[in-house]
Amino acid sequence: MSLPLGYRYAATYAGIRKVEKDDIVLIVSDSPASAAAVFTRNRVVAGPVTVARRNVRASRGRMQAILANAGNANCATPTAEQVATESARAAGEALGIAANQVLPCSTGVIGVELDPRKIANALPRLKAALDPGSFDAAAAAILTTDTRSKTAFAQVKAARIAGMAKGSGMIHPRMATTLAFVLTDAVVPPPVLRTALKHAVERSFNRISVDGDTSTNDTVAVFANGVSKITPSAKAFSEALAEVLASLAQQIVKDGEGAKKFVTIEIRGAATDAAAEKIARSIANSPLVKTAIAGSDPNWGRVLSAAGNAGVAFDPTHADIDMQGVAVCRGGLAADFSEDELKRKPDSPECSIQFTLRGRGRGQTRFWTCDLTEEYIRINASYRT
Amino acid sequence: MSLPLGYRYAATYAGIRKVEKDDIVLIVSDSPASAAAVFTRNRVVAGPVTVARRNVRASRGRMQAILANAGNANCATPTAEQVATESARAAGEALGIAANQVLPCSTGVIGVELDPRKIANALPRLKAALDPGSFDAAAAAILTTDTRSKTAFAQVKAARIAGMAKGSGMIHPRMATTLAFVLTDAVVPPPVLRTALKHAVERSFNRISVDGDTSTNDTVAVFANGVSKITPSAKAFSEALAEVLASLAQQIVKDGEGAKKFVTIEIRGAATDAAAEKIARSIANSPLVKTAIAGSDPNWGRVLSAAGNAGVAFDPTHADIDMQGVAVCRGGLAADFSEDELKRKPDSPECSIQFTLRGRGRGQTRFWTCDLTEEYIRINASYRT
């Protein structure tokens, strides 16, 4: 796919990570872009989240740059907000734009001071390196425990949308998780952009879970600079944006810490969509369901028990469960299936769980998660977030 | 400690487990006892939970026997309730008491039919083996993935209280979890027993978590047969019962699947006790906190982030965190502590986390959990619950 017009990217090593690997990214739109962003719902928020939220408001949704670093969350330190404010100001000065047109983001360890001089020192190099072709380098520089870059692309009419994301652990978005940046050259006014982003996030980043932990730094931002002069309908743009975010969200789950399997959970027949989501979330976050999937065990009893713990009223005798397309539970009871045959089926990198309540309910949802493996423990018993 | 008077115990192998190890237990009071029980809040409940709840009510809290099996949860099968009803009736007949004076319990795999003939066949052997000294054999027979028995004892005046429990995984009680049976020879009328049990469970079994999953079979039952003729005050009895249940609950956490460390979480200064509990539960269930503890990493940033996800409003700048008695976070920021010194401290089998909100709130709670290790994954990727 071709990249949206009018954006340039740069990444370099600012000395924030311990290992020498690009850890700071600058994304610049050639002209002011409509901007919208959603942030973590954690009560504890990082400095850059506070500043980014303020800048989106102060700029009235017209921004021009994203400055993101990996390796330090710039969170829960005395200087967090000040460092984010100063960095945005320094980037604005370097680029000749207002400080509030810069969206700062950080990801990495919490509670360790981020030295603002490292960012200030990197800015001239970043500015000099800005290039329309460096999208992939930017997508790589924001990663932490991720094993691969996450990018997604779409077109709406002839306008282009490109997105990048990072995320592998601490994934349990209630609003938005991790960092994701989406850029488009379509013409989209800020209010339309905000609505489209909210809608898309609700059906993508808010429907995934790796480990049930929501980070302090989650940010999903979208810029629309209108350089293509193409104005898609709000509906067409919203759909294309949702497609990009759904792809990024699913890539995050597939790269979940230690994950070997990608699990799609579908709920149908709940009283409401919200009830369906609660059931899906309870199944997706159950360590017993996730370890059973890791062990290729078609353990529908754990799925039923997790659904029963969702805090949603339902009659278990109306519950049907299918795993890998095989009926394993009907009316809350074991269905007649060949265990041996089914045991081979979950032993694939993609796993599906369908939970259906028979009756008149029309609430439904789709949710994505991954298995829970020993590798998750190894990563998190040693990595300091 | 000496056992309460007037109780006999028996355990045998009924062929329910695959391995030949006692899997069925009968506990009989020589005379009808006051009885109270609390059960899982999972929407999906096992057959024996339905029957036990009905029998406690039908007998007006006067019961005489507990019949418990391990190896099969008798849950989510077409015959679950019928098998539990029949087994209670058969036990009543064998003992010459009413069927509704028998409390049936099961634990083990969900969704596999439990053959009632296995229980019927074992009853004559159980009855013949009933012995006042077989308490420990009964406590061993109810275990599943547990690595050791859990028992606890107390005295109130000269009356005796003895408790046994099983539980290692699927531990996240919202009401009562796993199986626990407490027997006393004190004189305690059913209403006093019910109140004391509710109070004790709220501060013990409802304050522990291994993996955040609540089982379909959780039952905590207490019998008081009055054989000692000693009538303690309601308050004294309630405190002694709470002590026994707190010990059992903590033993379950210490034997949590794969657990190497026992973690005590104390919350102070929240707006209400309920808010404190929510914060404690969020920290206790965070895989990132639990893996950090497994890795002896004093990672207070993850504790703060988990607290921020509890769904409770608080100002992070008022949050203090101590780990192993060392101030690691003050006012939401890193405290001045020696990381090297602290890193050695969490490397002990007992770990403490104190989370205090400075201000006028008086809400507090104490909660117990364990670390999350690779062994948990190994156990649950292969064991079929």
C-alpha cells in the first residue's frame, strides 16, 4: 500500500533504552492536520498523556507532529509532566510550529526519571532525518517487548490511511491501549475525526486483551492532513479507519507476550452488547481458559465457568459453546464430540471460541486475545515496566 | 490441637480419580448439628451446590453429614443435579438420617458425567471406616492439584473448632471458594452460625486470589453439634471461626498453583472498605504484579498502575507504596531507596505490599495472593478442570 501524502518520519537512538536501538520517533505533517486522540482510562496517567490531552484541546484538534519515545514511560516521577511539556516545546521550536501542535507519547518503564536533555539532543538529528519513506523505521522505534512491528493500511476513495502501533504486554484496553498512530491524507474535519476514532477504537483496541492490565500511557492518535484534497464521506472514512485499527489491535494480540495462539471470541444472544462484552472479557482474561488454549486442551468447562463469572445474569442451560467450529457444549452440557479429533484442532495458531445464549437476546460482540504461556512469565519476571 | 467431640470421618477410593488415591469423604456428626454454608457466586453452579443449598434450607440448618468427592466437579452434565440428589439420599439411608441432612460437595473436572454407582458402591466402605481419628485422611482425600492438606484449629472457651480445606487454582472467591468444612462441638444456634460464617468468610475466603477465576463448586460449610455443651458468646465464636477460616484461606494461597511466594496486600486510606477491597483485588489479580514478584523485582510502578485500574477514584499524588517494609513510592513518585537492597528483600517466601492513600479516607482491607510462575502455566496447560 502507498503511504499518505504530506507526512515525514524519523527515528534515532537517544540513549533512553539501555540497548542501542532507535528509541525516539518524530512524525511530522507538512501542514496542520485535523487531530484526535483517545487515552488510557487508568487513574494513574503518564506525563505525556496529560500534556497530549491538553495539547489536543488547546490546538482545537489541529496538530502537526507526534514525538514518541520508547524505553521510559515518563510516568510517576516528579518531573514527568514537565519533561513532556518541555519536549513538546523543544520539538515545536525545532519544527517552527506551536508547542501545542505536538503530541508527546512515551512507553517503557514506570517510575524512572526521563532526562529531557536526551530528547533535546536528539531533536536536531531527528529533524535532519525526516523523510517520507521512513514510516517503517518509526514503527520499529516505538516497540518495547514487541517481537515485530505492527502496521496497517487502507484506502478510502483515493485517500490513503497508514497506521502503526506498539504493544505486547499490559494490554487490557478500556479505552485505548498502547501507542498507535494513524495518518491519513484525507480531508476530515476534527469533529468527524473524533467520532470516527471513538467508533473505531470501541471495536478494535477496546476488544483486545493480553493480560488484563491497562497501562498508564495508552494513546491512540489519528492525524488527517487533507493533502490529498479527497473528502470521503464520514461513514466511508470511519469504516476505513476501523479496518486499520482492527488490524493493528489484532497484530498486538498476535504479538502478545509469550503468545503462541491468537484467539477470537464471539458472543451472541446476550441481553445487550454491553453484556456480551462483559462475557467476552471474562473469558478472554481467564488464566485457566488461556492456559488450556496454550495446552491445546478444548476445555469448554473453563469457558463456561469464566462466562459464569462475568457478572452478567444468564441461564447456563441456554449456553452453547463451539470451539474451532465444533459443538462442545449445548445447553450448558457436554455436546457429543470426539475429544481426540477436537484436541488436534486447537493445536493451530488460530483458535475460535463461540459462546451463544439461546433465546431472544440480540447482544453480541467479537473480542480477541491470546494464550498464556510460560514465556509470558519469563518475560515479565525479568522485564521492568 | 484436639479435635471437636462427636464427629467421625472416613475416606476411600471410589474410582472417580484416575489415580488410585482416596477421592471420597464422609464426615458425620453423631447428633444433628447446626449447619450453615456459603456457596460460589458463579452463575454456573455444580449439581451438588444446588442440592446442598436446598438441603441447608430444607433441614432448617440442622444437618448431620458431609459427603464430598474429588476428581469430578459433577457440573455441566445432564445428570449433575440428579447424581447429587441420589448420592445424598443414599448417604442418608446408609446413615439412617434424612436425605436433606446430608451436604453434598464435589470438586474436579467440569462437564464429565459422575457415575452415581461409584458413590453408592463406596458408601458401605465409608460407613464401616468412620472413625473420630480420621480427620487428616478426610482432609487429604478432598485435594486435587493441591500439593498439601490445609487444616486449622481453634478453641473457644473449652469448645473445639477444626477446619479443612482444598484449593490451589481457580481461586478468586467472591463469596466462598473451593471446599472448606469446619466442625465444632460448641453449642451454636443456626442463625448465630450463619452470621458468624458470613462474617468470617468475608474476611478470609473473600480476600484471597490465586488466578482470578471463581469455580462453579465453591462451598464453605460449618457444623456445630453442641456435644461439648459449651455455649460461647456469639462474638467469641465468630472470632474463633474467623481465625480458622483465615488460616485455611491463607494456606490455599500459599499452596496456589505454582506459587513460590505468599503476598500480603494491605490497603489504607481509601474512601471506603469496599474501595480498598477493589484496589487490593486489582493489585492481587494483576499478572504483571504477580510476575514481578516471581522475579523478585520490587516493581512498584506495576502496583501503582494496577491500583489505577481498580475502577476507584483516587489522586495518584496521594499514593504511598511500601514493599517489604521499604518506602518505594511516596505521593505517586519514586521514593529514595536502594534498589539493590530492596531487590534482595522480595527474594523471600513472604512478600508484603502496603498501599496507602494519604488523606481522610478510613477504608482499609487486607488481601492475600501469590506470585505467578511458569509452573502455574505448566499445571494448567495440562490439568483438565
